[in-house]
Amino acid sequence: MTQQNTSQPDLRPKNYIGSTLLFVGIFTTATMVGILLILGLLTTFKIRWKIGHAWCAIISWMTRVFCGLTYEVEGMENFDPNQPAVILSNHQSAWETLALRYILPPHSVVIKRELLYLPIWGWSLLTLKSIVINRKNQRASLRDLLEQGSRYLNEGLWVLIFPEGTRAPAREVLKFNIGGAMLAHKAGFPVVPVAHNAGDFWPRYSFFKYPGVIKLKIGPVIETQGRKASEINADAEKWIAEALKNM
């Protein structure tokens, strides 16, 4: 399901100073936090999660102060802290990769293997129980997702997946890959859909961030027991597309 992107060229004034300060802030703090996370292998996952959570809170503060960009959340009541789930979210920018780690319950994130090539930053992602996939080998990627995702869900962690597989233009929803729905179906855990319009203010592949309020909507639980993965996937994709349309 795809929405057509009919937006006009962005005529908003460029926020050179704020965007630069945010870039420098992310770069410098990410290096320090990455080192802390790697050293944190000597401790527990709970401590490492708190380190990552605190860093994302700092980035959220920087984003608000430097760029005038905040967010509001609707639907937090749809999260049951005692019931881990597979979270399926649309993907528009780098914002959600940081903010969702701060907003959502402790979780594992599915990431592409190329991120591990980044010294310190990429390596530190492994300390947070990330699920690494090789997009050039879909069969192996699906196997890793199902095996590791099921294990983390049964350990009490949530699993966050961006089923579009790449960042979409603002106001668009790309076709969902079925891996997340298959994980929920196989492991017997529910799905919680998440939609946001971060691309309106933090566009993909753009250096500039614009002031405003990102809207994040958390949808009702999608039950998976006795259902096909294709049906689960279609329900999540439809809900996210409709939620984005109404933002």
C-alpha cells in the first residue's frame, strides 16, 4: 500500500546553525556512549539499555533546543508492559531510530549488517541485542530474524522492525516486507503498529531539521493467534497508512 507523495519543493528557510549543532552533538556523544556500551559488556543488558536510553533522551533534548523540533505521542495505553510484542513502524528518517529507543519499552531492533562497519558506533549496537540481517541474503536474514527474534521475545524483550526495509519519502508508505509478521506468527506474540510523520521535519538523507511537532501514533494490538502472516502484515500496513494519512 503506497501513498503518493504530492508535496511541493521545500521552501522553508534552512536551519544551518541548529542542524550543525545537532550533528556535532550526535557525533561527539555517540562516540562516547559507544565506548561506554562496549565497556558495558562487562555488566548486564539492563545497564547497557539504560545507557542507550539516556543517550537518546539527550539527543531528544538537543533536537528540541537546537532545532525547535519536539514530538507528541498518542496511544501509549496500547502498550502492555507485561506483554512483549513485535512493533512494526514506518520508516522516514533517522529520528525514529533514536526516539523509539527512548519512547518504547526495552527492545531489540532489526538493523542492516552495513551498520557494523562503523567503528565504535556500529559495534556498540551489538551490545544492545540488535538483530543483524544481511539484505543481500534474504533467506539467511529471515532465518536470523525468526530465531533471534523469538528468543528475545521469550526473554521478555520487545522487537522493533521497520518492515519497509528502507526510509520512505515523507507521507509515503512503502510495501511491507513480511518478516516481522512471520516472526509474530511463529513466536505467538501480538503486533503493535506505530506510525509517525518524522519525515516532514527530519527528512531522509537531509542534513537540515525543521521546527515543529512530530506526531507519533501507537495503534491497537493486532492479535496473531490462528492468523496467517500475510493477514497480520496487511492489517499493520493498512493501519499505519491510514494513521499517516490523518496526521
